[in-house]
Amino acid sequence: MAETRLIQSRYRLLDLIGRGGMGEVWRARDESLGRQVAVKCLKPVGPQHDRDFIRILRERFRREARVAAALQHRGVTVVHDFGESEGVLYLVMELLEGRNLSQLLEDNKQHPLPVPDVVDIAEQVADALGYTHQQGIVHRDLKPANIMRLDDGTVKICDFGIARLGADIGFTSRLTGTGIAMGTPHYMSPEQISGGEVDHRSDLYSLGCVLYEIATGVPPFDMDDAWAVLVGHRDTVPEPPRTHRAELPGFFDRVVLDLLAKTPEGRPSDAGDVRARIALGRTGEQPQAGRVRLAPPVPFEHPARRPGGQPPRLPSWTRDMTTGHKARSAAYSGTAAIDQALALTGAWTTGAVGPPRTGAFPPAGAGRPTPSPELLATLASRHSAGLNLGRLGHWEEAGEAHRAVAAERALALGPDHPDTLASRYEVAFTLSRTGRAADALREFGQVAEGRERTLGPDHPETLAARQETAYVLGQLGRHFEAHQVYAAVLASRERSMGPDHPDTLRCRHNLAFSLSRLGRLEDSYRMAREVADARSRLLGATHPDTLVTLYEVAYTLGRLDRWTEALQTYREVAQARAVTLGAHHPDTLSARYETGISLGRLGRSAEALELYRALADDRTRVAGPEDPETLRARHGLAVNLGRMARWDEALAESREVCAIRERTLGPDHPDTLVSRREVAVGLGWLGRWADALSGYRAVADARERVLGADHPDTLASRNDEAHCLEQLGRGPEAVDLYRRVADLRRQRGIPPH
């Protein structure tokens, strides 16, 4: 907007003081009354946005305006006017002179605020919340950036942009069904996180988080990963504020811990009670009698007490969530801080409902009634819930959710509508993650055909479905077919997107992987190296995608017996991941494991032994002693003990790992059989050949039962068995078994060892 523009011939926009994803806040002059005001504007929405979303967005804006304009309290920002001018929605508010709590912490170099200020702010905010709650309004996004301390010491709550009228839950529930995220992770209540209904006591929890931060300098759950923050709110008891700052008064410590109770019923009954407790602790003032009480709260069931033992879940809108800005972030400086206090909230800056519509698609179909916006919003929300279930690893439940949504979308929109195909794509994805690769292949194939009809053969979503068919073909061991599909998709991506597009590079990475599985190691290495170099150039040397491809480069180098280069590359990946992702991130630990493999292959068993010992300890701390990756690290430890001829220790370690694997994974699991073989190896080196023979034979029998008599792993186990027979002096039996193995190798075309 131009600097001189007038809104409704009345509000002259002067200076831009804040900007959000789709909103701006301007200092303006009210020409009618001659006063300075703040004008919040919603930017014009372009044609790329869904019309239903635009309608919902405008309803949200008008609802916020009416809610905010109805509030009259010294602790709440005054709203003077609202409306729409030339397609721009606007809200006119008092212009506040002061700093929000985020800025105050930033000004104080992330140190907590003085104790008297903290207590005064707490009392004023509690008083303002008590008033708004009595009006039936829940803020739902209370955070330091939404609380202003004016130059005269007055504290005001800003931005009721995602407030909800308690008396009109039905209307706002329809709006929130769009899956638009509400709240900021560091200040969200457990009931918000778990997707349940919230009442005024959710604001009390957020108030507890804010007070904790301004009093100690850090939020109660101070992690950079959004999921860790959310789970902390839901499951972890916070440390008392006084453990961070001993000079805080005892009454304040107790008030904050009560506000941070995990269940609403464990918190104070209302903000008035909080204000009274603070006043009593601060001055000895007694609570006022006969204060207005709030209506009974909405019942909330804590997820930990759900029937049927269902695990607590996080709601659909937390998918791909970031932590946002904590008050101590450097992002709160200059106009950015004003933006956080006054500009549009997350409720206004979310993208359109449902998957992006990047191509033309046919109408719902002849004779099919136009589905209601409410139905579309509900289905979009359920689609997001299915995505979230998958992210939590609940693949079966995710598949059920997506199948139901796909069926309803097919009826409402048609079988080839992009939203229907998006749901079917997710159905296929859950099938591939639950071991039903053949079913996943069929579903991905049908999605690819539908997208080709609707969007065209070179559309990114068509290519994504075809690329997933290649992945599933690899799962099924059909590597040649997978290679053919990857090659065709790559040619299309290079033609339509260019050679350096991230999706093109991802496809080339997958093609390098399939070449490796086909035994074309030199081709695989060359392509992976090219992709790694391209990703490093475009994304940076330490970007996770670059490191994934470097990991594949190292793997291929190992298969080419270029172990010195493999070791160097694995170490490079492990060091970069430790810096980028953290020392205990699963990807970092995986690179360390492969570093140990390389050390062992190079005969540097003492170094490998120390690496695996440390890795096993780290895996145990991160995932527990029975996690498969912990056991894999301990297996590597046992192998290198054996390589150093410490066979008694190696045998003891292998037996313990084998017992845990048999109990947790099953007797015929591949990892269990690897451990049983390692036990047999140790027995053989200790001269206990009869016991070793029993172990080798049991492994061979299990592999034959599971994999077939001519599988390479089965044949290797039969060779082990024959070697034991030889050591026991049973030469004729050994020769006969060697011959049978050789015949099976020839029949399968497997070269002899």
C-alpha cells in the first residue's frame, strides 16, 4: 500500500511497523478525530487461494474484530473500528507506546526481568484475563509477544485474533475444522496439544509459561525441536522456577507451578483466583468476596487416561511444525517484535485448505452436487489427522483414516480429483510402511494413472506417484523394474524441471541407489558423487540432503572395497550431522555405526571396538537397551572383540545380544539369526565345534525355512555347517554338503566364493 493511501477515506497510513505472512500493521492517522492509531490490514488474497478458504479467512477476521471490539478493560488493547476497503480487511486499534515482553527480555540480553516487574506483570495480566474470561472469551495464543508493557507501566494483552466465543462453539468449531494451526508451541497447554476442547484454563497454562520465562529467562520446556517442546508440555513436570532463580518469592513459585498443572482441573479455577493469590503474596491484600464466577468448564480428558490403552497423540496441525520464536530469540528486534505483538496471528497466515492445486482438474462431475465448504474443511482436517498418525508411526491407524477420507472425497469430488488422489497416495504410503508392498504398488500405480489423466504425465504430483512405485518395486526386490521407472521419471523431471531442481536430484539419488542394488557399483558411485556435488553446491555441504547422498557414496565405496575412502566419507558425514542435527540424532548415530564397519574392514579393530562401545552407550541413552539399533551397535562390539581374539568376551556379548533379539524380534528375525551365527563363530574359535555345528545348522535351517534353500544367505550358512563338519573330522558329510551348495549356486547363477 502506498504511504499516502486512505482507508475508507478516514485512516491515512503513515509508517509500516510490522509485517506477517499475509498481514501488515501500520501507524496511521485517524483524519476524523485527529489521533494516531494502529491499522492492521489483511493483504489482498491472490487467485492461488481457494475461494472457500478466503471466505473462512474473512469470517475469522470479522469474528476477531467483533470479539476484540467488545472488550473494554485497561489490560486489553482497544479496538476502535473494523471493515473492508477495496478488498482489504482492516482493524483499527489504539497505538501502543511501549515494549512487548519479548522485546523486554531481548533488551535485557535474555536475562530474566526484575522480580518486582515480574510480579507486577503477573498481577496485571491475571486481572485482564479474569475480565476476558468472564466475557466468555479464551485467547488461546497467550505468549510474551502478545503482552505489552507500556511506558507508564500498564500491561496490555494484544491480539485476540484466535480467540473463541465460548457461547458460539458450534460456529467456531466449523472454522477450526480447516486444520489452521492455533497457538505457539512453547506456550501451549496439554489439552491444546492433544487436540481436545479448551476453556479458560488453557490460557492459565499459557500464562504460567509466560511467567516462567520472564522470571527465569527460559520457557519451561526450552528445546529447539517443536515435537520435543509439545511432548514436554504434555508429559514432563517442569522444574520449579526457583531452581533457576533463588530470589523469586515462594508464593510466585507455587502460583506458576499450579498454573502449569498437566490437567485443567489441577490449575486454579480462574484468573481471578490467580490475581488474588499474587496480590496476597505481594501486599497481604485479601481476595475480594462475591467475585463473579465463571460458567462450569468444558470437561477435558487427559490423553494418558484414555480407555483402551491408546497412546497419547499430537493433533494433525502439528505436522511439519516448527518451534516458532521464543521470547529470547534474536528475531525479536526492531519492527519484527512489533509485528509479533500486533500483526496477524498464525490463524490468519496459514495457507489454503487441503493439498496445493497446482494443475487444472475437472469439475466434481456431471450430476454430482457441489460439496459444502464445511464437508471439504472436515475432510481436509481428517486428512491432516491421518498424516499426523503416520508421523507418529501409527501406520495402520493412518491407513484407516486415509481410506475413509479417500472414499468420501471420491463420492463428493470424483475419483480423479486431486484431493481424492492425494488421499489415495497416502493410503499407498501407509501400505508400503506396513509391509504390504504389493498392495502399495497397485495403489501407487492407480494414483499415477489418475494424476496423469488429470494433471498430465510431467506434472510433479504424477511424477511423485511414479517415483513411489519405483521405491516399492525396490522393496519387492524388483530392482531392474525399479531402475527402469526411476530412469523414466528422471528423464521427465530433467525435461520439465531442469537438472538441478531438488526433485530431480532426489530422483537421481534414488536411481544411484537402485544401480547399486543391481550390482552396477561404478555407475552408482559416479551418479551418487555427482548428486552429492550438486546438492552441496545448491544446498550447502552440511544440508541433510547432501549428507544423505554422501552416505550413499560411502556405502558404494565400501562395496567397491575402497574402504579408506569409505571411512573418510563416513567420518565426514558423521561430523557434519553432529553439528547440523546433533550428536545423538539417529542419522548421526547411523553414520558413526558405518564408520565402525569401515574401521573393522581396514583391520583397525581396536578403534572400531572403542567406537562401538561408545555408540552402544549413546544408543542405550537415546532409545533404551533393547532398541534394535542399540543391539546392532553391541553386535559390532562383539565382532571386533572376536577380531582381537578376545573370544570369551565376544561370545558372552553375542549370547546376550542374541537372547534380547530372540525375545524382542523373534527367533527367525534376520538380526536374531546374525547373532546366532556370531555365537557359533565364537564357539568355533574356542574349539567347541560340536556346539558350533548345532548353532550353524539352526541358522541354516531357519534361513531355508524363511528365505528358501537357494537363497545366498541360506547357502552361506550351509557352507558354515560344512566347515564345522570338516573340523569335527566328518569329511564325507562335509564334502557332500559342499557339493550340494555348489550345485545350488550354479543353478541360481551365483558365482562361487
